[in-house]
Amino acid sequence: MKKVLVLVIAVMFTFAFGCATKDYVKQQTDPLADRIGKLESKVNNLDSKVNAIDKKAGECCTTADDATKRAEAAAQKADDAAKRAEAAAEKAGKAFELQQKK
């Protein structure tokens, strides 16, 4: 009988002092929830900034690719013009030689 009484008293003490109230739990978790909320907002801001930078980088790559294509086309035109000038110089040289022989 004494064992049962001691067991009942031990169980009563456990439940009387071992339970946390809702207010206590709320008081302990509210600061953490605030900090987590602030961190989430910072992460969201960083995500939007990273997306903006990524978009600008993509635009820069497109612009650079376009500039490269234009430069290659200009180089090709210059090469063609140089070949035509060389051919014209060669013709002029031959014409000069023919004039000298007369």
C-alpha cells in the first residue's frame, strides 16, 4: 500500500511541475519566430537581387555575342576589301608595265 501511495505522489509531482503552459511556450518561441522571420525576409531580398543580377548578366552576354558577330562581319568585309584592293593594285601594276613597254 505504501508503494502505491509513493508512486501516486511521484506521478502527481511529475505532472504538476513538468508541464509547460501555453503562455510559457509562446514566450519562449516568439523571439525565435521573429528572428526566423527577419532571416527569411533577408533571404527573399537576396534572392530577388540575385535574380536581377542574373538577368543583367544574361543581357550582357547577349550584347557581347551580338558585338562579336558584328566585329566578325566587319573583319570579313575588311578582308574582302583588302583582297579587292590587292587585285586592283596588281592590275594597275600590269597596266603600268604595259605602258612602260610602249
